[in-house]
Amino acid sequence: MSKFRKKSNTKTEIPTSALPDIIFMLLFFFMVTTVMRESEIKVEQDLPKATQLKKLEKKSLVSYIYVGKPRETHRFGEEPRIQVNDVFISTPEIVQYVETERSKLDENDQNKLTMSLKVDDEAKMGLITDVQEELKTANALKVMYSTPQDIERD
């Protein structure tokens, strides 16, 4: 009688030659689709509503100034403050901020810098006027007020 033997030399390895390609495709996908937040807003804002909108051509030429009551009132008080990037600044420091933002741009785009003011609805006009005067001093004459659009449908 003959005996049948089973071969136990079968390979059960998973092919890993395509694994680095798959990992790099996933990495590239997440790098392209992820949006990084520019700055953490530390002031409360109830923005006034707008009735007209104008689309910006290049968002990279816009720098934001936030004005409003600090969210952490126990640390920063109740008075409206000026925030740029992730820090609070005083009114005289706006000129230095504008110069820093201009220095980050190409020479051709430095005159196209737009300052976007996001101001709380309850902020005092005196503070906003001071900010505007400092922007004039810094020769930042393109100023935009950012608001959500208020659409009334009939």
C-alpha cells in the first residue's frame, strides 16, 4: 500500500512590495486635503451682517486683524482687544505687524496686501478708528471688513 503525504511547505507570506507605494499615496492624499488653521481666535465675535459680497482673488494676500472681547475674560479682562495671528497686540504695534506681513510676501505682491478686519458688533468705534489710523500710518490702505452675508429672501 502506498501512503500519501501532505506537503507542508506551502508559503503563507503576504506580498509587501506595494506597501510603500500605498503608504505614500495615503500620505500625499492627507497632505493635499488637510487644511491648516491659521490662528486660534481668542476674541468673541458677533459680526454685523453684509448685503454685498466681493470675492477675493488671492487669499494669500490677506492678513487678518480680529477685534472683540476676549474669550478668557478672567485673564484678559472685559475690554475689547486686538488679536493678530495667535497673540494680542496694542494699537501702536499694528504698524510693526503690517511691516512683518509685507516682508513675508514677494516684492511684486507687497503693495497688494489687504488687511481684513473682523470686528465684533459690540466693539467701540474709538478702538476701530485707532486701528484704522495705525493702518494709514503703516500705508496699508486696502482695508476690508469681513462679515457673514445676510440674505433676505422674499
